[in-house]
Amino acid sequence: MTNKKKVILTEDDLAIQDAIKMILQSAGYAVTVFSNGDNLVKGNYDIPDLFILDKQLSGVDGLDVCSLIKNKPDTAKVPIIIISASPQVAPAAFKAGANAFLEKPFKRREMLELVNGLIT
């Protein structure tokens, strides 16, 4: 069995979800996809090597989920990328504890460079 790095992607737009999942899987990552933040808020997940959170999730704000993850001792050091179509979100993303911000739409190479840089 290969020891793939694990990524949890939380994105409610199915097209974007599929695109990111394909990009990451083709690069050799194991991807778990959630369509909303419920599982993350409740702690119903295996701790990954990286979280990718959409800012605009149905039901819960991605920045709130980011803060929650960063304030839990077992996940505080796990890197988080916040993705959003709005570049104005970047300062709030970093304030919430995100390690990186990626503006939609993004290029495949841009996503992979960011992910590869955060997962060592």
C-alpha cells in the first residue's frame, strides 16, 4: 500500500469539487470531499495532511471552519488553503489562520504548487 498524502477538500460547487479532486488525485494525493462544513465542525474526519476550504460554504462560513480547525490541538498544525472567487477574502483568510489563499478561477499548476509547498 502506498502512503499517499491525504487532503480534505470542502467545496459545495460540484464542478469545482470535481476539478480540484482530479487535479490532486492525478498528482498522487488521496482526496476526501465534503460538500459542506458539517463533518469538519463535528470532527467527523480522519486528520489529513492538508485542508482545502471554500470560503462560501452552505450553512457555515469556511473562515469559521478554518478558525475551528486551527484552534483544536490535534489539527492546529495542519495547513489550510482557503479558496474563494473574491480576492478581498485573503486578509480575513489569513486572520482566521489559513496558511494560503487561492483565488478562483485558478490554474492547475498554481493549485499544485501551493499544495506541494504546504505538504512536505
